Amino acid sequence: MLPRTQLQSIFCLDWRKLVVSTKDSDVIDQAEALTRILSRMRPLRPRNVALADSLGCFAAHDIAAPIALPPFDNSAMDGYAILARSCHVGARLRVTGEQPAGGDLHLRGREGDAIRIFTGAPLPDGADAVIMQEDVERQGEQIILRSEVRPGDFVRRSGGDVAAGQKIVSAGERIRPETIALLAAQGVCSIEVGGEATAAIIATGDELASGSEPLRPGQIYDANTPMIHALLQELGVRVRSVACCADRQESITNAVQAGRDCDVIIISGGVSVGARDFVKPALAAAGAQLELWRVAVKPGKPFLFGHASQCAMFGLPGNPVSAFVTLLLFVRPAVLRLMGASDDAIRLPSWSASLATGVFNDGERPHYMRGALRGGEFLPLARQESHAVFGLSQSNALLLVQPGQRIAKGETVRIFTWK
Ligand code: AMP
Ligand code: MG
């Protein structure tokens, strides 16, 4: 389990400001909820994957550089390899050979000589600098220097980028295209990464229709399943099954039983206190243990977390915006932890921004306001309702506003993104 201070820093929360509702004594604060969730998440067994398949995975161990980079001294330019001390503007040098990239011809640089050389070609022994071809005038087998040359000019030294044995990737670090470039340059073809998390998604609600059917009166299209699926996909989670259940306990219990061999089950809707909210009894009937229910965040208060043996179960509120925010705050760190992410890598990226319009939280829960971050400025959406998916589609960042907190236009705020 993460120490409190690390958890706090995941969302940069100030513990003294966190609210535990006095009205609902069982509503728990966000950091406490995350602590409890993460304490249940055991990283999955690492696996070996081809480098090409490692994108988005997390390194299972530190990786040390097998070789130095560059592996040998070489030229950074097309030009001439020379001995700097024999050079000055106007000096005339004899071209004695040519060293292309690809194989070492073992030519030797001597005072008064120049060797034609190309970018990436090994620097001949004896030479200590390269002069660009643009800085010489070629006359037959001779060149005349048009600029000064210092030792080391346009030479890429062996080990100048990476020393052999140096740590190049840390355990828990996400493998990005940039990381793949580094590992490929090291001749690494496969790496150990954290296990692949699997998920089952269950949407609940009598009113839900799928996009392939025309809407009947009173129905709405299921927005949550595709959204949850997409976010999980982005995180590298394999979605194994998707189900849509009516508001009937038995139907939800069956879907939960069917998904129990996955690492996580994510259920949306039916987690509130309505007479037709069946997720809690359905989970109990499926043998799951309820770990927490109701968290002091807005949107997303009815969020639920439980488990049955190794399967973690998340109940998200049905409103798509609430489902999205609770996915980011609780499910995202949980699945990343399963996949072997470091504390750093599970943290939502956070930035400083100037607030484009004043905000006030007159509620009792910390409010994650959605908005657009552009050019260093954060503009909260005018409509913050939790059913409003157009606003959600226009937002790319969250601002946390504490209960009673007023923030004026132009103040610097810390906002969170999820890319
Ligand atoms: P619930 O959490 O089941 O009380 O649902 C809260 C609101 O979210 C209701 O207006 C539901 O119609 C809506 N809702 C529930 N599930 C979904 C879904 N999968 N897609 C879109 N809206 C939903
Ligand atoms: Mg419902």
C-alpha cells in the first residue's frame, strides 16, 4: 500500500481540506477511497513481449544499457575528418581517403591530411574533428579550409549519449514510442512488462438501448459502455466482455458471475439509493465483498468498490460525466497499478494554468470541474451537469475546487489531464 503522502500527491490533495460529510457518516473522502482500492491491487505477473508490442505497457524491472551509444566515435556531418591542430582558415589539406557509414575501413588521419567522411561513419584513428563540407573548398584532391576547427567539432563520441550499464528505463515506467526508440537503438528486441489487465464491462438500466436499435419512447442510448471501453483501451486493458443488463438483480448477478475471471469488472448505473438500483444486492448475491460505497466527490458520489477473490469490482454512477470522472479518479489508478505502473505513472498529469473565469464551489463535496485547457488557460464548462455529454466531449482537463472555495479569474490553478 502506498504511504499517505504518496497517495496525497497522486491528486495533489491537501488532507486538511478533505471533506468527510457529517450528514452521511459513511461517505468517505477521495484519498481514503483510493488508498483502500490500491491496497487491493496486486500487480499482475510480468510477461515478456516483443519490443513492437510493448507500447503503453509498464517496464517490469529497471533496464540497464547493454551497449554504449553511440557505440563508436563517429561523424555528425558530411565533411572531412582532420586533426584540428594542423588546421587554420586558409590551410590546404590533402584528401587521402574516403570513409562512408556502414563499415570501418581503418583509415588513419594524419597531420596535413583530410579524409572524406559521411554522417554516422566511424571517425578514423588519428583524426579528432570533422569540418563540414560547406566549410571547405574542394580543389581536386585537396581542400582549403574556410573556417576554424577545434578538437571534437562534429564528432559524436562513443558513450556520449548513453554509457554501457547506465539505467535507461525504470521499473514501472510507461513504454512510449520514445522509449521504444531508445531500446531499439540498444538492440533490445523484447522486454519484461507488467501483466495485461482484463476487464468486463456491464451497463445497467431498463432505459438503455444500443446504437444499432431505433430509440423507443423513454429509452436513451448507452453512452457509458463505449466510453469505458475506449478509456480502458487507451490504458492498455483488454476488454473481454460487454453486457447490458435490465434493472433486475438476477440479470446483474449473472453478468457479474460471467465476468469474474477478469481482473476488473466495471458496472455503470444502478449504484445509487433508488428502489431500482440493484448493483449492490446483485454483487452480494454474486459473493462479492463491498469495500466502499459513496465517496465525497462531485460528480460521482455513489461510486462503489468491491471484490471477489482477485476480481476488483467498480460501480460507477450512471450519468456519463460522473462515470467518466470516477473512472479517472479510481479505476484508472487501479488498473495501472495492476499493470505494474509506478506511483509516478499512475498519477494524472497535472499542470499550472490561468483560470479563464472565476469559480465557486458552494457544495459540500470537492468538485472536479470539467473544462478546456488551451494555451495555458483553463476555461471551465458553463454547464457542469453530470448527464451533459457534449460538455464532456469539449473538455480535456479537470479543476478541483474544494467546498466553499472561491477562485478568481486570472488566478493560477493546478489542473489535471488524462492523456
Ligand atoms: P443511475 O445511476 O442508474 O441512477 O442512472 C443515472 C442517470 O444516468 C440516469 O439518467 C440514467 O438514464 C443515466 N444512465 C445510466 N446508464 C447510462 C448509460 N450506460 N449511458 C448513458 N446514460 C446512462
Ligand atoms: Mg439506473
